[in-house]
Amino acid sequence: MLVIDVDAVAKLAHWSILPLLPELTGCGWDEIGTVSSLTHRARRAVSTPDGKLFRTSVAATAALDAISRMRANLEGPSDEVLDELSASNQIDSGEAVLLATIANDPHGRFLTGDKRALRALAGLDCARQFAGKIMMVEHIVWLCLEAKGRDWLLQNVCPARDADQAISMILGSRCDASLDSLREGILSYIREIAALHNPSLIVDLPSNRPKTART
């Protein structure tokens, strides 16, 4: 099960990456879920983008389409873990529920674009239950880079690069970063979060395999 927070859904929708999630992660739509409230926010933004979460009708439509394909009902969250997560003012209620949903699932994964929440999670007692379960937006951008290549990534992400500060920096000041720069930039942010907790909360990324360069 892969659960995705609101922040990640919106960012990937703006970058035309959200429809590729099954291809990139190996999870079918029936194995992917998010908070139910996001449906209503995306539906409203189709006609009236809010300028924050959904800046364009196109992104809102992409999110709504993806959500309609996702698993409708998630497993009940672990109450004990949810209580601890909810006590942190750095982890919002939706993120807390999604995290608590996979706390006891050895195959569960949480995808987020919120590094502040991950830094907070790393300092909690329950963090050990999420070792190797956390995926960052950077993971998906990496997988997309390897699958689609540099040119595709720049073409689709650059128009909405400011949706994520870290990704914007990775792309370079002129949005023309080389393939090697993109890879190293993505890995640097993943390593930063991975180092916050031992064992690492972050899903392993196959970063050391030989790669065929793509432009």
C-alpha cells in the first residue's frame, strides 16, 4: 500500500508525473490511496484554482482523475501512533492519519513532499515503525528521470518548478541542469532526510547501479 499526502499529489499533478505513479512505483491504482478530503479540494480547483495547492485547472483535473482511480478506503489507523503523530505541530492531520494507516503494515509506504513533517517524525518515539517506509517527492522525480530522461523531466517540471523549493534548486537557475547534476541534487536531499534517523526512514533508492545516460 502506498499512501500519498496532499502536498505530493499536488506537486506531481503540476509536473505531469502523477499519472505515471503506477508505472514508476510498481503499485496499481488499487494499491494507492490518499485522504478523502482531497477529492473536494481538487474538484473545486478545476473551476477555481486556489493559487496555492492547485495553481491551474489542468493540475487540479489531473489530481482529480488520479484520485478517482485510487483505492477509496484505507485501513484504519493505529490509534496509539496517531495520537503521537497528532501531538506534533509539524505534522498536519492528514499526514498523521496516512502515516498511522501504514504504521503496522510491513509493506506500507508513505509518499510526501513535506520535509518539515519528516524532520518532526524522525524525532518521535514511533519513528522506528516507519523505518524504510518513507518516500519523498524526490524519489518519484528520480524514478521519472530514469524512466523518461532529462529532457522530458525539464520540459514538464520547469513550468511549475516553484511548487517545490528543493526541486527548483535541483533544476538549476536556468532550469537546464545536466543529467549528472539532476541525479546528484536529488540524492543530496534524500540523503539529508535519510540521515535524520537510524535506521533510516527512507526507502532505499537504487542509486549505485550502472546507468545508461539519457538526455
